[in-house]
Amino acid sequence: KNRAPENRLYDYTFNLTIISGHKDLMLNILKIFLIGIGRAKMLLSIL
């Protein structure tokens, strides 16, 4: 079963959070990641 890279990253981040208990850290990583996806989509729409 192939999963999208962002799903894998989310799973990894989520598992890391459960282990470490740093919810704020996970939210920040996720926010940065989502901003990155947004920028990539913007660039693609410009091209």
C-alpha cells in the first residue's frame, strides 16, 4: 500500500510526538510543512 509522502511525514511526526509528548513541536513542524506545500502549489500554479 503506497502512501503519499506527506502522510508518511505526518505519521512519523505524530509517532515522534506520542513518544516525546511535545505537541507544540508537532504542530510547528506540521505548520511549516503545510506552508511548504502551499508554496509549492503556488509555484506550480504560476508555471
